[in-house]
Amino acid sequence: MTTIRLTMAQALVRFLDAQYVSVDGEEMKFVQGVMGIFGHGNVTGIGEALEYSPGSLTLIQGKNEQGMVHAAAAFAKQKNRLQIYACTSSIGPGALNMVTAAGTATVNRIPVLLLPGDNFASRQPDPVLQQLEVASDYTVSATDAFKPVSKYWDRIVRPEQLMSAALQAMRVLTDPAETGAVTLALPQDVQAEAYDYPEAFFSKRIHYIDRRPPAEGAVQRAAELLKGKKKPLIIAGGGVLYASAVSELQDLAETYGIPVAETQAGKSVLPWNHPLNVGGVGVTGTLAANLLAKQADIIIGVGTRYSDFTTSSKSAFADDVQFININVSPLDSAKWGGAALTGDAKLGLTQLAEALAASGYQTGYGDHEIADLKKTWDAEVDRLYALEHEQGLAQTHALGVIQNTIDPSSVIVCAAGSLPGDLHRLWRPAEPKTYHMEYGFSCMGYEVSGAFGAALATVGEREVYAIVGDGSYFMLHSELITSLQEGVKITILLFDNHGFQCIHNLQRGHGSEGFGNEFRYRDNATGRLTGSYMPIDFAAHARSLGAKAYKANSAEELKAALLQAKQETVTTLIEIPVVPGTNTAGYESWWNVGVPEVSVSNKVLDAHVDMKQRIRAARTI
């Protein structure tokens, strides 16, 4: 057996460089590079390997560990989970900074490989700088925090353990049903220890992502269940896009006249103006989709995990509605007690369509029923896009200007605040993969990092826009600098509404007068944050980092700034002051957030009574 003597870190880098995936006969390199921030826990180990023997892997220097993992996840999401960047950090705080982003990736079923440094396995310098010391269990380190947010976790305490761990990591990363964050904790001394690795370990390895057909019996049971139903509704999730099943979904919908509602991850599976696309469903859904959901006698969920936003906290559907769930993950296909078509979405849709053709299936929608609902909703969007406000620019009006100015092929990236609700209801994607929303975790701070990752995945193909509120921008915008460093342009559309207005609205909608969510100075008389708004010059801040920047106080200025930003060759920020509270509200939807049963406020008590009534009307399973 031929061997190669390498350090564990060198072997890991060489192994990663040799990993490929193959889908539908198309082969592509899986690991594109490594995003990293070096510290004493990884600089002399994996840092040395990337410096002197990186192979074809590119190092991208992160500026914040959470931010770089968000960027890696956004890259993988935009690439339909078929290409990734690994992420490396030092031990202690560097590692822990990645935990939030690891959770974000896992919740969204997005593959990211995390390589945090760890304590010395030998314990020779124990306790090393940044080491946790847990008196009851001395094997615990900061990297144990990754366990609940990882789909696979391992700690490499001997260099030869890398071989089995690396193969297990690839198994999970390339499995569409199991993928998410994978963590390999790398003790800093072991990274530098050598071992005689078999040469075969570094051979090109192709991971075949075979499409898994649902069982024939499951397809027949689903078709039989549909046979007597007259009001089906398709709910399209992100799994449709990841499985490249857009045409199959469209064929099923068009053949049988079934309306299609979209989750946040599934939005853009059909063009907004397709006659059967009724838009977002659930808490942030459209009037058309939510009315159809209430009258549906069967839901066909495709690639969705049925979050509470999709189901309006289990109040979106009729009590007797039944479900057919097409999903590669058994966890998701079993939800709501539905008929589970566990398998690939493309194959599942095709086989279900064939089974329905054999049964002569027809829906019971009236000639203009779907069209009339869609027409009414389209008029509502037009109204909100044109809405004027005497105090300044309304948020919905600003979105309308953006929608009508940027290229339809552009990618928008968003994650948190009131903007996801407005975008889910109002945004009009013309092409698949142009709507990039992280709403599984709704992680504040994803937007700028995510835009960089999405732009990295589409360099030279599309313009990428981060649509972000001021609160989320403050949380994390460090990868703006990385976009400048890498020459990967993004455009940041920063909506300044003076605080965490989404939660401010949520408070006031449930009995609060509004507390602690606006960016105001402290009032010396009351001792609360009720003074004047804090004046913040976001455009000046962006310029200080090296970006181009504009400020748009009106619809006309916003349009002009968007046109100018398109001509810029570097990352550009447009500051857009909007009037707080000018976002959209719910349309035939409800969200259970839990309201106190005891309070000195009568408004809160009234809100609690309303909550209890709505819970009684919602499903319990």
C-alpha cells in the first residue's frame, strides 16, 4: 500500500480538494474553497496547509466567523446544495461565533462544513488560551456547542481518525435528506501531527446524488386519496428548487388546474404572473393563497417542512383537510399525518401526475375562481407599491420602486424583520432562484453575508441585492468588507426605520404600547428609551469602509440611486429612510406567539383572550 506522510490538516485539505458530486450525469467539484479566520487554534495547522498545499482550493478571508458561515451557506443554497465552501476558525470565541450560522444552515437543510480549532488533545499546555474548563467533564470544549446544531459532529483526536470522519462528513453533506451543518472539531496539536495516509484516501471521489423514487404503493395511495378531492392546493417549498423540479411542478399544476402557493424558500418556483401562482401562503401569505388554503380539501406539500409561518400556526387549513407530502426527508414527509411520498421531488411529481392521468382526475375549481382571486391580489400589490405617505417614503412604495427598476434576473437576499413579510406577499419574481430568503431561522445579520455568498455563486451572471433593515444591518455586516476584498459586487438596500420595527409592531398588536425596540435616546425623565430617534448616517459608514453609497429620501431619488448603483463596479449601499409601520399586515392569517395570561394591562389581557380563541380554532396535530 502506497502512503503519503502528511499532517492531519494537510491531509484534510488534500481530501477536500478531491471531492466531487454527480447529479443526473453532470459532475462538478463539490468543495470550492475555504472561508477562514485564523487564530492560535488553526493558523499553524490548517492555515499552514492552505498556505503551502491548497491544491485548487481558494481561501476567502472572513471578517466575522458567523458572517463567513452565512456566506458559505448562501453560496450552497444558491448552488442548489451541489457546491460548498468549508469554514475554519480558531478555538473558543472564534468557534462559538460559528454556532448561530451552523443552526441557520441546519434548519434550512443547507450543507456547510465547519472546521473549528479545538483544545490540545495532548493537554500538554492545559489549560490553553480560550479553553473552557468544565470541572465535571474535562472533555468538554467550546466545540461541543455545535452538537445540537450539526447533522454530524466529530472530534479528531488522532490524525488517522480523519479518514473515517471525513467520509462520514461527506455522506451527510451530500445527502439531500440529511444535509445541514457538519462539524469536525480539530484539536490544534493534532492538526499538525503527521501520519502515513494511504494514497487512495486522496483519490478523486465522486458522490452520486441519486434521485430516490417514492415507493410505488405510496404513489398509488396518494392518487387514490386525491381522486375524490375537488379543491387541491399545492404548497411549494425550497425542496422543489433544490431538486430542480420546477418544470415537473408546473406540469402537474397546469395539467390538472391546481393552484400553487409558495413558502419563503419555495418562492420563485413559478413566475409571479403564472395564472396558477397564487403567491406566498401562511402568516406572510397573500389573500389569494390564504383563502384557497382555507377551502382546500387536500394539500399537496412539495419540499416543504411546514413551518408555523406556512401553516399560520396550524390555523391555515380546514379541520378535515388531508395532506400528500412529497419530500426526500422522512421527517418532513410524515408531517400532518399525510400520505407520505418519501423521495425525490422531481420523481415524486412525475409519478403522481402519471397516476392521476390513469385515474382521469379533475379538480372542481370554477372557470374563473383562481383567476379572480389572483386578479384581486395583483390589484392589492399595485396599490401597496404605489402607496404614498405624508411623512416620507412608505416601505411598500420603496419595494415597488425597487421591483420596477432592477433587472428581473437579479437576485434579492433577505432574512429578518418586517421585510420578509412584505417580500413574500409583494415581490414578483420572474425567474427561479431570484428570490433568496433565509426564513427557516430568520437570522438577523444573514442579509449582507448571504448576498456576498449568493454573488459568489453567480459572479458575472446576475446582480445581487441585499434587502436589509437597519436593525439587521447592525447585527452583522462584516462581509461587506470581504465583498470589496474579493471584488464581488453586491448592492445593499438598507431600509432605515429607526429600530426593530417588526417586533415593535408585534408588541403593539398584542397589547403592548411598544417597548425597547426603537433606536431612541434614553429619556432622562422616564428613564426609558423614549427620546428622539438616533441620527445614523449609514451611507457615510459604508463609504468609510470603501463602498460606494447613496441616500434616497424619495421614490425619485431611490430610482436614480438604483440606476447609478447598477453602473458601479464595487459594492454599493443605498440608504433608504422609510416611515416606521408602513409595512404590510396579515391577510386571513394568524401567528401564535404566546400572550401573557396575567398582566396589569387590559390590552394584554384582551390579546390573551383572543389568542385562546384562535388556539381553539386551530388544529392540535
